[in-house]
Amino acid sequence: MGEVRQGIVRKQKLARAVLFAVSETGRGMPPQSPHPGAHVAPLHVLIADDHVDTRVVLKHYLEAYGFDVCEAVDGADALQMMRTEHPDAVILDVQMPRMDGMAVLRAMRADEELHDMPVLMLSGDAQCSDAKEATDAGANECLSKPAHPRAVFEAVRFLTRVREL
């Protein structure tokens, strides 16, 4: 039981450290919402990545900007959650267990309910050589990992704005 608690505390410390490193203020506080006090429904984002550290950092960062975030640990869970959660955008890791991001993307684009959902692919390939394959399969954007949380935020913000137009 103590080991589980220590693991949770370590992940929280990691998330705070990353937020400190990338925050605009440099004071360890997450970035503030660009529209503080605005009374609009939060946009809903699904993060599908098998690396818990990536999910934790992106979730904290996006939530600091007012997004509502849910998480999936693999591609099969991601597809199921898309049907139940109806996110406004999806962040997909290319390499995941059970069903990789490319297979999820192809399934989405073939599914009438999910085909127009915006997708940001994250690739562990430093050159993002998966980018051509991802865009050919229907991804709206592809970033190399480790992607700066700010770059992910900007991509998601752009994708959700485009969808609203």
C-alpha cells in the first residue's frame, strides 16, 4: 500500500515539475485560462497514450486551460471512450498496446459516428516520419514526442476552433 502511495506522489511531483518548467510565469503555477471567468462549456479532449507520464502532464496542462480531459491507456479503450464520451478532439499516441494509433485512426475515419472527430497524433519518432502515414490515414496534425505541452495545447485549440466554424 505504501508503494502505491509513493508512486502517486512521484507522479504528482513529476507533473508539478513539468508544469513549472513550461509555465509562462516560471513560478510553478500552471498557465491561466486565456478567458478567465468565461462561462462557456469546456471542450472535451480524449488523451490516448500508454505512457502514464505523458497522460498526466498533458491532462494537467490542458485542464489548466479549461479543457475537460479523459484518458485511455490503449487504442481499444480509446475507441470505446470516443463512443461514450464524445470528445471534441482526440490526442492519439501512434504506438499503443492492443490497438495502435494508426489502427484507431483508420477505424475512426471509417465510422460514421466518429469520422469527423479532430485527431492529433503523437509519434515517438523524432522525425515524425509517421506524419505522412498519419495524415494519409486522416490525422489532422502530428507532433513528435516528447511534445511540448504548449504545442499540444495550441494544436488542440486550433483543431477545436476549426471544428466549431
